[in-house]
Amino acid sequence: MKNFITGKGDDLAAVGAWIRLAHARGGPGAAGARKLLARFGLPQHIFAASRSALLEVLSARHVDALLAAPTAATLALIERTSTWLAEPGKAHHLLTLADAAYPPALLTIADPPLLLYAIGQPALLKQPAVAVVGSRNASRQGLLHAEQFSEALSRAGQTIVSGMALGIDSAAHEGGLRGCGSTVAVIGTGIDQVYPWRNRTLAERIARRGCIVSEYSLGMPPLAVNFPRRNRLISGLAGAVLVVEAALRSGSLITARVAADQGRDVLAIPGSIHSPMSKGCHALIKQGAKLVESVQDVLEELADYGHGKGAGIGAAVAPAPEPGAITGALLKHMGYDPITLDALALCSGRSTASLQGELLMLELEGRVALLPGGAYCRIA
């Protein structure tokens, strides 16, 4: 059996049957389709089976819908997908539930998709992986954590899985691309769509050096209902889910809950008790998620459950250069919670005028971030 449909030669004959099975209007749905595949094998065998044989698996209503002639929309989708797969010079792939190349980790979740559209290197979908997720409106510190943890984990041989959203997801992909583990982006649109558009350059780089994957058919727009559903694939592809920063109502908490239901490890990075972007992580830790302070914490957790590679335990984020005496004293006064200029002047005994210049330099060096409202926050 071939590993996956590439759009070349006889492979194209299978595309129509798979898409027809997945998109039969009023048909068996994904759960019913999996029962049919278990009974008859490939979709071609399902459509060649007698009605009486199909009735042993499905209701009469579902059998009639399955055997009905495909709609014009389904026929157009089959043609469009065949053309997409056959594009010369493009690493376009269609992985089916019957393929040897289908990610084995997804076979362990409750509802694996029948089809996975992929661009790039689908072999990454079978590698040891960590999902790194978090807020779209992340703090500067959160973005640094996501990028640095992802880079170190990738260098330790872990593939970084995320959702290619703005914020933490994008930073995680950037870090993952720097290591040998690379990165996988699980998107909530058709594989031929880029959302958000601001990430189009990142998407191109992932397509070249990593893998973009979607369960949605070509042309699927960014519908809000699709994104929570795709989160089960982000966690399903990984041995653990690391939540970097999340508000209490963050979609990342949905991913964490799904991960726990799937038997995946859930890990979270704590933050300031005053930051709303830390509330979600703190809630997860209270509920039993592992508190993470270093890359070693993640790798040791993976190793405990047999997901990690022991050789990578020594990987770590490179420390920043030590600050000078004056700068170090100022940073010590700041602590790690947001602080206003007036409060910093009061606790340091210095004038606001002298502090402004030094804070500007620290901001340019990446040690301090200016927050909305005029407060400053130290970056670890």
C-alpha cells in the first residue's frame, strides 16, 4: 500500500471515493464511515458492496444517502482536490485513515478524521511531538517563553505542534523551525487558505521546512466553529500539551481539556498573579497540570511517559547576559510584576527623569516591556 495519495498515476482514482464517503449529504458521518471502513476496507469496496451488505452496518436512511449520486458540489470538490494534488513541484499530500503514513497518534483519539490534507513533510506527523499553545494577545514575556521553549524542545528532537494563530502559536512555530524537530501547523481552514493573512510568510516557511495539516476540504473558510474542533488534532498529535499563557476563557484551555481526555500530559508555565494572561495557566495547575519552569521539566515529563528521548534532557534555553550593577539593582526593584514609573521611583529612590532613560535602554535590549497604560514589566 502506498503511504499517501500524491495525486500521481492511479492514486487519483481513490480521491473521488474518499471524498464521496466523507461528504455524502445525509450520509453516515465520520463515525459511520469508520464502521464501513472496518467492515469493507477501502471506500472503493464500500461503494461496490450491495445494499443489503451495507444495511448490516448502517440504517436504511444512511445507506440511501451514501449510494445517491454525488452532488455537483462534491464532484467539483473531487476535481479541485485532484488538481491540487497533481500540482507540479508542490509537496501536496492527502493522507487517508487507511494509509500507513497516517499519524499513529491520531488513531488513539476518539474521532480521527477520515482525511488529512498536508503541505510539506508529512513524516513529521509520526515524530515525537509537543503541542505549544497559548493566547493570541500574548505578553512580550509569553512570546519569548513560547519561542525559547519551542526552540530548545525542537533541538532535543521534539516536533512542535501548534495552530498557526497570532501570538503564542506563531512564536512556537518560529522556535520549532530553528531545531531539528521542526514544526507542524494544524489549521482550522482548508489547506489552500492562509488564516490569519498576516501569517502568510510563516506559512510559506512551514510548508518548506515543516508541515501544515488540515482535516477540512479545500476552500473551507475560517469558520469559528472549526477552530475548537481542530484543537483535538493539535493535542492528539502530541505526547504533551504545554500552555504558555492563557486567560481564563482562552481557547487554549479547550485544547488542554481535550488533551487530558485523550490521555496526554498537560503542562503550564506560571506567571504573575496580577496578570490576566496567567489566570488560565494557574487554573490548570490547580487542576493538576504540571508546573513548568524549564525545558528540562517538559522533557522529563515526556521521558516519564515514554514519549521523549533521554538524550535531549540536557537541552536548555541559553541564559541572557548578566546585567551590570546599576541595571541589576533597577531590575531587582522592578521584580516580575507590572510596576508604574512613579512606584519604581518611590522604591528605588531615584527620579522619574533618570529612570525614563534607563528604562528606554532596557526596553531596547529586550529586558523590559512597556505595557498598555504606562506600566513596565521585567522580561526574564
